[in-house]
Amino acid sequence: MKIAIHNNKGFAERWIAYCKERNISYKIVNCYDNNIIEQLSDCDAFMWHFHHASPKDFLFAKQLLYSVQMSGKKVFPDFNTVWHFDDKVGQKYLLESINAPLVTTHIFYTKEEALSWAKNTEYPKVFKLRGGAGSTNVQLVKKQSEAIKLINQSFSKGHKSDSVVSFKDSFNKYQKHKITFLELLKNGVRHIIPTEFTKVYGKQRGYVLFQDFIPNNHFDIRIIVIGEKAFGIKRLVRENDFRASGSGNIIYRKDEIDEECVKIAFELNQQLKTQCIAIDYVFKNTQPLIVEISYGFLACVYDSCEGYWDSQLVWHKGHVNPYGWMIDNIITK
Ligand SMILES: Nc1ncnc2c1ncn2[C@@H]1O[C@H](COP(=O)(O)OP(=O)(O)O)[C@@H](O)[C@H]1O
Ligand SMILES: [Mg+2]
């Protein structure tokens, strides 16, 4: 078994380290080369942790991965794992179709239907674009007039899909010495001059998506399942905000994580048959509800996890190496 790995920032450096450690045969390939398929010809598997906000990756990552999968090679992420990635519209249909506990999600493809719904529903609601991460494209809609404004925009000039961390988040990180002044400045500039991603991705229009707002959540829970193993974190919401994703305030203690979320995550993955799935939950009273799913995550955030659950929900304390699990599963499954 020889694994082709596209070496970029993300999981790749950890995959490569694991392969070296275990003497697993691998080859570095470059997905952006015209002859990528040829480069893969002497390999049995292909792994690429592509990024949702890369203008290049967005253009062809899924298409390349599905193509290689169709040729009979193993790929990571495969079709089941990734077709719904960065696509909250796809996730609504997928999770509804298997009766998963998704936060009630409303989608409209005409202005008339959206407006008629907005005039007869209760507020607040949560407005989301189909793509985005770190809460960049998620906002609270407190009243009908705000919903109407968003709907009108969805069916006229559209919305800019933001891949850039908000200036407020960036400033908070600067204050906590997590980023330099130069990085803060760069973030500011990205809000003024459109990024390459914004230009390639284009405006979001022609649909509008809202979720019911689940109040009183001071955190969300993210559980990641890879095969028969799961690990998780608790993310606190930003100050005076309802959004946790991207806040950077993370709690790693196992007893802070409701195991019902872990149980649901394993059950869900049995149906979805993914290689890797991160599931974000908020709580309606004590009931966990899913807000979104994703195959990718920021590796360094999970280095402090204290252990993992197996599919019997038995806890195994110790260092977790999800990137090694991904390789093991590619080799054995
Ligand atoms: N329907 C909802 N009700 C309450 N809080 C929500 C809801 N949807 C999202 N959130 C909060 O907002 C954050 C960002 O939402 P999410 O859909 O996960 O977007 P992103 O893809 O940017 O992470 C979540 O981490 C959660 O804290
Ligand atoms: Mg999220």
C-alpha cells in the first residue's frame, strides 16, 4: 500500500510524520499540477486535506477526489465524508432524510415564499450562508424587519461569503497575544480589499437559509468521529454573542462533555459511513441538537484533548492522534 499525500498546511504534515514513524510507504504529490492523475498512478490511496476557504481548492477538490475514488483507489476524504462539506444546504437534506436531531432548518428558493414564512414565524432566528466556518457567515436575526432585509438581499445583489475571521475576533486574539500586530493589520486589509476567495466564490444568492434559534447556549460541543474512535471539545461562546465556533475559548475536560453527544455521533456515523465527521451541537434544554457537520478541522486545536471514547463509549485516557487513525483506516478498511 502506497499513499499519495498532498503536502499542505493541515493534516498532511501529521500524516507524513505518522507514515515515517511506521515505515508506511508514501509519496508527495501536487494536486494543482495538470498531471496529478499521472502522479497518482503508482499509488493505492490518495489523501488531501483541502481547505474550504482556499479559492483553488474550492474549484476542484471534490471533483478530483471523487474521480480518483471512482478509479478504485482509496481516497481521503471520500464521497460519503465530503460531499456535504461546507454546504449547510446539503446538510439540511441529509440530516433530515435520516431523522438526525438537526436544529430545525428552513430554506427557500423564492423571495415570495421566504417573505411569507418570515411574516408568520417567531423570532429570533439564525441566518446562515451555506458555506463558511468560524461563525463568519452566521448571524442572529432578532426581528421580522431584519429577516426581510436579508431575504431581499438574497434575491437581489446577494451576500458576500466571508472566509476571513471578523476584525473583532482578530482584535481579541491580538489582545491575548495569539497573533501579531502585522497579522491584525493583514486581517483589517482583507476586510477592505476582497480576497481571492471572495472573488472566485462569488456572491451567495438565489436561496435563503434560516435556523430556529436555540437560546441559552453558553457553549457548543464538537464531537469528532473517526472509525471506532471519538474525541471532543467544548467551545465557549464569544462575549455578548451566541456563537461559539471560532471563539478560541475551548475546554478539553472530558466531564464537561455530555456523552449523549458522543452516542449520537457514533449512531449518526453508522448511517453516514464517513471516514471523519465533526458534529457541532447546541442544547435545547438538555437535548443535543446538531447545528452542522464537517470533515475538516484545525488540527492544532485538538492537540490538548485528553483521550478518546471507543464506540462502546469507553474512555481511553491519553494522547490522541486522529491523523494516525485516518492513515490506519485507509490501510485497513
Ligand atoms: N440555530 C442555532 N441556535 C443557537 N446557536 C447556534 C445556532 N446555529 C449556530 N449556533 C452557534 O453559532 C456557531 C456557528 O454556527 P455554525 O453553523 O456551526 O457555523 P460555522 O460553520 O461558521 O461554524 C455555533 O458554534 C453555535 O455556537
Ligand atoms: Mg460550526
